[in-house]
Amino acid sequence: MKRGFLDKLIKRIQLVQPNEVGQYLQDLAHEKGFLETVFNSLLEGVIVTNPEGHIIYLNRMACEFFALQGPENIGRLLSTVVPGLQLDFITNKTDVISRDMEIFYPEQRFLNFYVAPLLSDETESQPCSLVGRVLILRDVTSSRRETEETIE
């Protein structure tokens, strides 16, 4: 969690009745569990990194695409976890980039992925800044093979 968020939460927690704090924390835990369920039900892989490229989240499908164990890869550099998937080519923090890649392990697949920036909210005193990137990966193997068969 970002330090600024925690500071704001601590300042405002005094305004909340003690019996409400527990309910808020339960609601947050439930919401996190709900969002985790949603992301894990997607057929697309989702990987979220911080600005330096360290993984802060990956869903079940992203793990399946690259034969990864989810929790043990949190905090690791994306380019070391998935060789060939570097974000160094993105020079502008607002670039949205789409690429195709072929992987051979755990099985041969063609993936289309796009990378989008995650930007902080802009305020009067502070411009928006890059807080991370999200990668959405889609398996396009079947459509790619159909296209190749049509061409032949």
C-alpha cells in the first residue's frame, strides 16, 4: 500500500467511531476478495508492476501462461520472471503499447499483450505521476493458427 494512503487513513480514522472501524476493515477485506475472484475468473492474464517493473499482482491466467507460482513472484522483476517481456522499450509514461509474442513453455502459444500506464490522480498541487503499469495478456493461438491455415 502506498505510504500516502496510510497517512490519510490514520489521520481520518479518529473521525470514525471505534465500532465502525472493524466494519470498514471487513468491508475492505471482502472487496479485495471479490476483486481477486473477478480477476482470477478472466480468460486474460493480468500482471501489474510498479514503475520499476517489479510485479505487484498477477492473476491465475498470467500464472498459467508462463507456468508461474503467483505469490512467490510478487516483488520480483518482471523481466527476470518472464524473460523476453521487458518494459524497457516504453520511454513515455503515458504510452499504451500492444505487441504479440510467442512463448514455448509450458506450451507453445501466441499471446497478444498490451501495456497501459497506471497514473496517480492529478491534484492542483501535484501533477499525475506513474505509479505502475498493467499488462493484459490474451491467448491468440487458435486465431493465429486459423489465419495460417487460411493462408496456406
